Amino acid sequence: RPYRCPDCPKAFKNPSCLRRHRQLHTGERPHACPVCGKAFAQTSNLRQHQRVHTGERPYACPQCGKTFTHSSNLQLHRR
């Protein structure tokens, strides 16, 4: 892992992973929600957040049909 973080002991296999990690140290959040302005470091987190506004619940329990905005919530439900 040749790409070392200058702010902590972590190292990464490629520069893009290091860049994403460095956002933790800098607090950079370049992806803002156009509806409410809440900002995120990663595009994927913005996409998940936007479901709050759209009401989209793409993860459904195959046994009871209950739907969720995040796959992790479905996984917890199924336990």
C-alpha cells in the first residue's frame, strides 16, 4: 500500500482511495443536496440521502414486503 496519509498512519492501494480518506481529515463535502443543502463527502451518500425527499424505498423484504431506504436497514430487519 504505497499511498500513505500524511495525517494518520493509514495507507492505501491507489490515490483515489487516499483522496476519499483525506476528506475525513479536511472535512471536505463537495456533494450538496439540491433540495435541502446538506452536503456529503461521497456521491453515493448524497444519492442515499435524496431518498428522504423522493420517498424512494428500493429495498423490500421478500418475506413480509416491508420496504427500506437503505440495504443495511433491510439486513437488520431480516435478522
